[in-house]
Amino acid sequence: MRKIYLVEDDEAIREILEILLSSENYSVLSFANVLDFRRRDLTQTPDLYLFDVMLPDGSGIDLCEQIKNNSESRDTPVIIMSAHAQISNIYKSCAPDDFISKPFDIDNLLSRIGQIMH
């Protein structure tokens, strides 16, 4: 089963994504903030990171930079989600594999995750 790490501070969005992705046979481990994400089990590696940009204690863009600048994780795909960020600013700071603006279309989100994961 393919594993996705989700960092999203909005509890309702996080729960919806967990349910949707689980129903598509993905294993989802979610985090409400950067601190929780940093406390994750570093011996486990997901098949995809899904980061919200605006988090209460940091930024998904910063998390993306850390993933992409780490030789052990840089090949793992990262999708950035945001209702506020400009796409050009995100690509200047980090090199995500995709960007999804909020509010997002559920079918489009699942399709784009499927394309990256397969």
C-alpha cells in the first residue's frame, strides 16, 4: 500500500483528505503542524508528501525545501496545496512536483496524486 504523509492544519480538510485517500487504498499519516511532522518516525519514508503552505508554526514550502534538499528524500514527490500562495513564489523557494490550489476539486486532486504515484 502506497503511503502519503499529509501536513494540514485545518482539521476538517485533514479528515476529508484522510478518508478520501484511504478509500483510494493509500495509507495516510497526517500531521496538524510542522512540530508534529518533525516528530515523525524518520525510519519510515512515504511515497508522497502533501503539504499545506500556511501552517500555524511554519510553512509547507519550508518543509518542501527540507525534503528536496535531503539526499535521502529528494526523489520523493511533494505536492503543495494553498489558497493564498502564488505558484511562482512556491517554485522559487522549493521545487514541488505539483501545486494544487484550494479550494480543490476532489476528483482532480485524486487524479493528480494518482499520476504522480504511478
